[in-house]
Amino acid sequence: MYISDTHLKSFLADAGLVSQKDFDVAEREAKESGKQVSDILTAHNSIGEDELRRTYAYILGIPFVSLVGTVIKYETLGLIPEPVARRNNIIAYNHHGDELEVAMLDTDDLAAIDFIKKKTRLKILPRLTDVASIKFALKQYQQGLKDNLGDVIKRETEALAKSGTAKEKEEDLRQMAEGVSAVRIIDTLLRHANAQGASDIHIEPLEETLLIRYRIDGILHDAMELPKHAAPAITARVKVLANMRLDEHRLPQDGRFGAESGGEKISFRVSVLPTYYGEKIVMRLLRDSISGFTLESIGFHGLALEQMHSAMRATTGMILSCGPTGAGKSTTLYTLLDLVNTPNVNISTIEDPIEYQMKRINQTQVRPEIGFTFANGLRSLVRQDPDIVMVGEIRDKETASLAINAALTGHLVLSTLHTNSAAGAIPRLLDMGVEPFLLVSTLRVVIGQRLVRKLCPSREKYELSRDEQTQLEKGIDAGAVLRALKDEKAAAKDATWKNISFYRAKDSPECPAGYSGRVGIYETLAVTPTIKELVMKNATADDVEKQARSEGMLTMSEDGIFKAAQGVTTIEEVLRVVTE
């Protein structure tokens, strides 16, 4: 939305919204920086963004609407897929005849308008709105889908009950899986789980019901309970999608399928496990694209960030990410791959499974059932002239030996290891039979990590009591954390724990649990000359960690407290994931 600075200045001055002095300062800064005057004004808090939009609407003659408190019909809201609405800050709120009124933060976003016009085949009438209206409307997607889900599930499960479910033959199960009811239930369930931001869907048969649970931000939540008679059709439908055997009920099965939800491509990794009351299904939702992540965005900072960038500039050696299942190791490796994915390098991976599909990277899936293991795959990969190799997991002596040799012979190797800490990776590799002199020659950085939930903006501020400070200092090197906060200008130079604020989760309509999304907490162990000496002397993991901390490494607990002091997460959340 373009308005000349002169016109804007005249209006804002006449309306008394911005002083002459503030506008002159913004004008001078805009000329020096090349930015818009309006951007400078909002950055200096001379005028709020929403007030500025109201001003633009008035000057340009564009209707301004507030949607706060307005209940939008789900049929109208759903004309724009939620990811599109969220990404472009655009809401469909009124549909009459062949016209669709949409509320936007930027009515000059012609690409979004054109996309919606083509999708809906309606005449689009853009209206300006404010941020609060967009947030209020976006909340209605979830509620609308939930209501819709309940109606669909109730209707289709009743239809299943009438059709009967006591079928065991493959042709009968296939017919059941392709029936309208089963298709609608699963489609609705997948859409709802994606809208909720779930990473996993659990379908668990109980004695009398079928329990559906979602894992959201690492925590399992009950979503709904379905009648037990719906289980055979739902199980059969999932098996068909994942290309599994329908008549196999005694052995575990694994599969995968892709789908599109709300304009977003998603892969579903499926595991079926026989239990006492039937087959339990777990579906992992994998968003197909991971591009755009940076080391900073996933939680690296300070010295750890410098060490990671230094390791990634190397052309040989090994970088390891360590932690239990669900600690975000794959995301870390994919982020590293995305950073080094340039036209002048050849990148090959061997994975189980391929979680994210990445352009210009040669990704290979292991197939143990036909003898294609990590070790066999790695042998083949090094003959493909790679510059960078990613091995999904080092599980055995053979894979460890091959990965070390690859790092020695001119390749940068990225991999994961199941250990509880960064220092614990070294004795683990030695136990696998890796020679100490080979290990110190190749290993560059070991990352230990966990995932913590991020606080919503509605968080509640507080200061630690004396007892809480004492307890905190028992578990971590509080001095090291405080120094890191000061070094990174996240705290004043004269700050003490007495005047550093922390935050608690607080429920809000926009964020019911007080948390939304996750971020990593890390310990980054750089293999320095002193660390190499300790490894050669067969030092314990504790000795290695002690030396790394003396050289500036923050442990996962300390990094978590660092992020808690910044308001990213809570102390309780850090303690939960570190002590699990």
C-alpha cells in the first residue's frame, strides 16, 4: 500500500497521531537506510501498526473491518486453506453470491488475491484489518474443523455399525477400507491432526473403545474416543494407504504414504503393532520441506554457534548429533545439510527412514529385509564421489568403522548416535571398536540435544526467590550461564540472578496450554587438542565433559536455563526434558 511521505505526513500531523518532530526524525532515518518512513515510525513506536493500517484505509478509501468477536461460518472460512491464511494474513469472512470479502493486513498482496480468486472462482473484495482480527479468525479454523470432525466421525461410525465389521478375508477388508465411511474418517482425522500441529497420531484399541491421541509439542493429548466397531475399517484404511498386508494381524508392519492437507504436502510414516485388544497404529507426520531453517532458529547461539559454523566450513571430519528418540537429531542434521547444499558439492545420504525430501541431495533408504543396511549403503555411497555424506544413525561397529574411514578419506560425515550426552558419544564409539587415534583424527563436534516447548507471548513474568536461586545453582554452573547472558547482551553487564526475570506458562485463548512449538537445547563439544589428549589417555566421559566446560561449553541444562532467562521457555520445562 503506497502513500507518498508528504501525504502521510500531512494526514498524521492533522490527526495528531504523530508529532512533527517524530516524523522528521523518521524521514531522515528513512533516507539514510533506504527504508519506508512508515516502517521507521512503527519501529520507533511513534504509531502502532494497526493504527497505521486504519490510517491507510481512510486515506486510500479501502473499507476497514474488525473481526474480533465475529463468528465466521466454517464453509466461508474454509474457502482459504489455513496455511495460506496464516502465511499471507488473509481471512475469508463473508461470502454472498459470486463475491467473497477477505480481510487482509496488506491489500497490495496481489499474488495472494490472485491465488484465492483462481481457487474459489469468486470475485475477491479486499478489506483492511488489524492483527487482533487475524489472530481471532485463525483460532476459528481449529474450532470449526473440530466441530466438523465430530459430525463426520459420528455420522460415518454409525454407517460402519450398520454395515457390520466381522470380516477377516483380505477382499472383505479391502472393500471395507475403500468404503466411503472409512475414507472420510481417516481424511478428516489427518486434517484435524495437521491443523492441531500434531507430530504423531496414535490410534489405540482398548477393551470397549478406540482411543485417538495426538502428540503436540512432544506431549501426548487425548483427541477423541471412537466406538470399537470402527477399528477394523480404520485399521484397514490405514493399511491400504501405507501399502501393508491387510490379512496380517499377528506381526508388526511398517509403511508410508503421502497426502496433502491445507495446501501442504505431508508424508505419514506408519507403524502397526499387534496388541491384546487389536492392532495399534502410530502415524508420524513429516512435513516434506525443511528448507529455511537456520542454526539460530533451531536454538544455537554464542560459542556453540561459532563452533558449528567452523565445523561446517571443513571439508573432512565427522559431526555427530546425540540424544534419545524424539530429541530433534534429524532436524539438526537436515538443517546442517540445508546450509551446505550448494551447487558445487555432491551430497549423499543413507537413512532409515527418509524423513524429509531435499532438493539436490541424493537420499537413499535402507532396506534391511533385502540386506541393504547402513553399512552396505555407506560402502556404495563413498563410490558415488560425494563431498558430504549423511548417515542416519551409527548403530554398530561396522557402520562406525566405515563412517570414520569416510571422514578420513576426504569426506565430511554427518550422523547421529543414541547417547544421553555429548561426552557420552566418545566412550560409545570406543566401545564399538573405533581406535582412539582414528577417533581424534576425524571427530570435530559432538552435539547433545533435547527439545523444549516454547512459551507463548501470554507468558507470566517472575523473579527467583532466594531458595530458588540456591536450588538453581546446585544443578548448574550459574556463573557460566550468567557470563553467557552478558556476553551475548541478553543481560546487563552488572546483572545478577536477583534481577534476571524468568517466565511461567499462562493459558490464553490463542494458546490454551501456554506453549506453542519447540526449540532445541544443546551442548556442543568441540574436539579441541586438550580433548584429543584426554581421549588418547582413555579418559572417562565425565573427564571429557569437565574439560569441555572449562573451555566454555554450556551443558544442555545450562543452555536451557539460558533460554529460560530469555523468556523462550520455562525452568520447569528444561528440568522435565533433561531429567526424563
